[in-house]
Amino acid sequence: DAKTTQPNSMESNEEEPVHLPCNHSTISGTDYIHWYRQLPSQGPEYVIHGLTSNVNNRMASLAIAEDRKSSTLILHRATLRDAAVYYCILSWAGSYQLTFGKGTKLSVIP
Amino acid sequence: NAGVMQNPRHLVRRRGQEARLRCSPMKGHSHVYWYRQLPEEGLKFMVYLQKENIIDESGMPKERFSAEFPKEGPSILRIQQVVRGDSAAYFCASSPPMGTQNQPQHFGDGTRLSIL
């Protein structure tokens, strides 16, 4: 399975943008890039996913490098509710097993 | 609430007892997945079920663990003769059929199992 690498932790000030990086240098052409987050004492929550093009939804934006070897999850204005562990996961089309690593623990400072 | 419902939220069992964890998928979802999260670790895939069928149980321990998703009612993860090492958070997720679009999975808030 292709692996992802994320920083262990990041900090952001409230109401500022946050850029969460993910490296996936061994990604294959059919691997989708998924982001989930997990708030304390809750289950993972789907954030966004994409294949090649940048994606936007109401929660976040996903910027995918041209060579697809890295991607960045962008939270446009961090709130205290965004404090969570963020997981970057590769999953090929039609796959159903999500492989969660350690993720990035995001702290938001008021 | 139209989300994935898991119950109970917390379950305490003594060694040797049985644990039954329930999961009702989101409305319209016919695929259910179970994951286990040990303390300080990421979630690990256990089993994937469709109605009345186990599609992939490659992540499930061979002994004491079983799962079902009957035609009517919730999916059940059953752990027989529990041991201390079974203490973990068990999460259920659901999705519509995967197809080729790599559908996201929607998770419940988990059952936290503690073994005394």
C-alpha cells in the first residue's frame, strides 16, 4: 500500500488559515487522496477527497501537487471546533479499506 | 439523526464474558465496515459486510470475533470470551456501494469497550 507522511502536530491561531501537508511519493495513478479528521471522543469525520484536480467543499479545500506526490488540506478560517487529528489516506478506486496512520494533531489557539 | 448509530457508547465486561456491539448504518447505506482503535493508535480495518454477506474479514482476529449484518436490523460485532487486550474503541462506518468513485465512509461515534 502507498504510504503517507504527515507532521505529528501543528498549531494555528483561531480565524487564520491552516495548511496541513501530506507527502505520498509512492502514490499510484488510481489512488484517491482522502482526508478525515477525528475530534476527541468521536469517530472519524470525512472532510474531502480528490484524485488529480483541486477540490473545494463547505469544510475545506484540497490542493494536489501536479505530480500528485503531495497534497495540502486547507482550512480557510480555523475555529476551536477544528482542533482534531487530521488523517491523510490513500485509497484506490473501488477500495473500501481505509488505512489510518498517526495523522496530524491540530491545535487551535484562541 | 440520520447518521451512523452505534450502541452502547460504553461497555464494560469482565474477562471471559461476551461483548455485543451494534451498528445501524446511515439511511440508504447498504455497506458496513468495522474498525478497531487501540489506545494511542490509528484505526485498523476489521471487516466489511453487505446485507447478509461478509465481503472481507481479513482484519478480524480468527478466534472469538464474528460479525453479521442481517437482512433486518443492525450490524453486530460479537466478541466471545473477552480478554484485557480487547479493550479498545470499536467504530462502525457505512457507505453506499463503492463503485468506481471511491465513496467516503461515514463513521459512528464508536463503542468504548473496557475489560476488567
